[in-house]
Amino acid sequence: MGTFIQLVIDGLSTGSIYAALALAIVLVNQATGLINFAQGGMAVLSAYIAWQLTAWSVPLILAILISIAVSFVIGALVERLLIRKFEGGDPDTAVVVTIGLLTLVTGVCAWIWTYNNRLFPSLFPLDTITIAGAVISIRSLGTILVIVAIMVLLQVLFLGTKLGLALRAVAINPQSAAFSGMPVGRLLMVGWGLAAGLGAVAGALVAPQLTLTPNMMDGALVYALAAVIIGGLTSPIGVVIAAWLIGVLENLAAVYVPFIGHDLKIAVPFIMIFVVLIIRPQGLFGRKTVVRV
């Protein structure tokens, strides 16, 4: 029983890493209608900014808050100076641009900070507690709680605030939103800025567990995209639950399913994607898109 609880808690902790990035992807999509493949790279850049500030003796909390603010500005500028040139055109072109942006940001981080591993200080104590024979890290519990708080805030933002409704309106139909008097350009900048700020939080949560390198988020980005597909691109709660499912099922399959083991556990999220796309293409918690003609 202790092993099972241990695997579940570890899976929830790992899933929270994927969820942090998946929430930022959902935020960009809900605000602009795009899938931002550069989200992982922008989170890494934010983590490096926070790490550099701590290296200059700035307290960790203040360094993370500054990195969130700087990331908001960077995200808004990226939308204004780069992404806007491709908005309204072929969506595939915009996706390719975000992939190029990911490569550029990773290269810039490597150029400034090199590929050497950097130790990023943890927001939470490194102590552990024992529950039913399972050793649980306080850091893992803290990460899970932060993700839950962010998930609730995003759900409230998109469903219960004028800003969230305006962001969704612009993402669904920017022309109609403009005719209604909404400042479409500024709302798009705010959407990218918020996603970049959320990416900064994700980077601060992930970096202490993976160690900080320019390609730290590459693997997590694949799992985050899997969580987005499984949970549904329109549902913050859905992607978090999907990310937790991926983390937990991977751990359980690796230990309790002999022919999978640790070598093939990476196949678990892709099997889940295959099943979900057949049964419910919009994701377990996503809304079906209705096109009016």
C-alpha cells in the first residue's frame, strides 16, 4: 500500500510540472486562438532571469516576482512585434513561427548562460513527511497546491471576469470583437503577457526539480501538449486533471505492468491520446467547436 501511495504522490508531483506548462498553453490559446510551441522556451528564459537575480543576492520570492513582471512585458512585446504580423493569416504559419521562436529563445539562453546545469533554489522546504508508509516531499505537495490555485484562478478569469470574456471573444472572432469596440490589439498583448507570466511560475516550479538548462522544458513540453489534447484545449481544469493522470498512470504502469516497465512508460500518454481522440476528439473536458454558416 505504501508503494502505491508513493507512486501516486510522485505521479501527481510530476504531473503538476506538465500541468504548469499546459495551463500556459491553454491561456495563450484561449486569448489568441494559437498554439504556442515557444511556451516552454519562454518559461526557461523566465527561470534564468529569476536565477540570475538570485545570483545577484536578490531574495528568491522577489526574484520570481520580478521575473513574472519581466516575462509579462516580454510576452506582450513578442505578440506586438512578431506574432501580430502573422495573425489573421494561415494558422499553420503562426505555429511554425512559434517553433522558430522556441529555437531562438533556447539559443539565446545557451549563448548567455551556456548549457551547464544551474541549481535553482526551491520555493518550498526540502523536508519530507511519512503517510501510510509513503515518503512525501513537502516540495511536491507545495507544487501541487500552487497548480491547483493557478487552475482555479484561470477558470475564474475566463468564466467570471470581463477581461476573460473579452480575451475569449477576441480569440474566437477578432473581427466581430473589433466591431464591438474592443481593443483587440491590447487584449492580444495582455493574453500573451499573462501566458508568459504563468510560464515564469512554471519555470520557477520546474527548475529546482530538473536543474536549470536551456532545454529543460523540451521533454515537459511534449507531455504538456499531451495533457492539452487529452484534457481539452478549452478547459484549465481538464488539462490539469489530464496532466495528473499522465503522471500517475506512467508511474503505476512502470511498476505494475511488467511488459511496459520503465523503458516503455513513455508510451502511456500516447496511448491515452489515441483512445481520447477516438472517443472524444475535443478532449475529456473540452467544448466542441460549433461553426455557424
